[in-house]
Amino acid sequence: MWVFTSTGMLSVVAHRDLKDSLLVRARSPFHIREMFPYAAVDQTLDADYPFRAVIERELFANVMLEYSLNIGYDNFKNSIEEKNFHDHCLEVWATMRRYGLNWGRFE
């Protein structure tokens, strides 16, 4: 799944070898460290998501719960402080808006 927060975007998938863990991936190491400051972040330069951390499923769930319980903004896009990340999130928003406009047109 993709997770967007005010501080980054994560791609989260099941770990292939550790059933109780997830592989949390990102295109910036800061996006992982903002949510999981104590995680060991590895770098693989030739990967689609070059930064990765193995996170226990329960820890991931607890961090997401805590984040959601503390949301104070009423507009997600305006909560993003990093300009470059903000601008790219606007592009994602625009793409998904187009999807939503066409949603009822598919059989």
C-alpha cells in the first residue's frame, strides 16, 4: 500500500521472509525516518524505492494509529511543509481527481 503523510510517502509491502514484518520503502530516507526514527534504513541504489526498512507489523500499526489520532490539519495538502514533496503530492491529487471524474464512466 501507499501511505502519504505530511512528511513523506511510503510504499509498504509484506516482507518475503519475515511474516511478522513489513518492508517499508521510500524514495527518500527522511520519509522513513520521520515515521520510524529508530529504524535501520538500508539503501539500494538500483531499486525503484532505494530506501528500505524492515518494520514489525505491530510497530507499523501502532505508528499509523498514533499518527491518525494526532491529525490536526483540515487540509492534507496544506499540511505538507517540504515544497518539493508538496508539489509532487499535488500532481498525485490531480491524477486521482481525474480518476474520480471518470469513475462512473467505466462499465
